[in-house]
Amino acid sequence: MRRSVLRLTLAKPAARIALVLVVIIVALASFGPLFSPYAFDEIVGAPFATITHEHWLGTDFLGRDTFSRFLYGGRTVLVVALCATVAAYVVAVPLGIYAGLRRGPLDIFLIAR
């Protein structure tokens, strides 16, 4: 009986832990602003305040909550990473197929790199 690659991968404990961590990070980045205690640009305390029960990661140089800014920034990081991946596939796959089928100077140039 053939087993899928996903099933074989998830049979390993380290892979399951990694998958759970990735899901948590993506969920936190996607829904972070819903759980953020403050707005990302709201000044809530003294500049460079240390970690407290109100400010889990302290405050930045203007007194904004660093944890809230972290949660708001996660969505942007995911969008930029997704756009970069899609752009790489849109450019690299057709270029690789063309170079592999034509076997010309472009193929030699890409292999040399």
C-alpha cells in the first residue's frame, strides 16, 4: 500500500511539531490585529519601557506597545513573502521550461549560475 508523502512526513514527531508551530505563527500573523491590546500607532507608555504585564514586549522609542506592533506587522510579512514566492514562480518556471526545451545560450547561462 502506498503512503502519501504528507502521511510519511507527519509520522515524524519533529514534523508534527514544526507544522503546529507554522500554523500558530500564520494564525497569529493573520489574526493578530484582532488580539492586539492597542492600536499599532497608539502611544501607551514611556519610551523604552521594560516588559510588564501591560506591555509584554515593552515599548519602543516613542512609547508604542511593541507586542501590538509585532502583531500588526505579521500580516505584512506574510503578504510580502507570498508575493515574492508567487513572483519567483511566475518568472522562474517559464524561464526554466524555455531554457530546458530550447537548449541554447540561455540554458548554458542558467546552468553556469
